[in-house]
Amino acid sequence: MSNPTNALQTAHRAAWIEGISYLALLFVAMPLKYFADLPDAVRIVGAIHGILFVWFIYAAYHAKVEAGWSFVRFAILCATSLVPFGMILFDRMLVVEEPART
């Protein structure tokens, strides 16, 4: 194990960026597709979100390895990415992992 703190910070950052892209997909691109007849919005934002989702899963797995999480904890944390605003839940679950800053 190298440095769990760096892995946790990267997972935290990835969760927020991926979560914001998910919200953009749901609350910006989808309405543009259905109410403004702009299907390219979903195609573009969806592709960006897909890449960020893969990055998030990778970062969460790296944090799992570095912090020694169980598979169940890892799976629960990954499941937060399927819920709108789930990055807030992920963040709260991660707080117990980070050491106190001095």
C-alpha cells in the first residue's frame, strides 16, 4: 500500500466530477433533448459522463485497494454513483476514512 490518503482524495474528486456530469446529463441534456429537440446534447454530455464514470470506478477501486475496503463497502460506494446527488452520500461515507488534518 502506498498512500491511502491520495487514493481517497482522488476518489473524492472523481465522485464529485462524475456526479456533476450525471446531474448535467439528467437536468440539462435530457430536457434539451426532449423539450428543445436537441438530441446531440445527450450524445455529447452522455459520452463525457461515460468517460468520467469509468474514471470514478477506477478511482474508487484504487481507493478500495489502498484503504483496504471490503468488496461490500466498495460496491455500496460505487452504487452511490447511480443516484442523482449520490456524490454527497459518497462524500459523507468517505469522511470516516480520511485521517484528521492537522
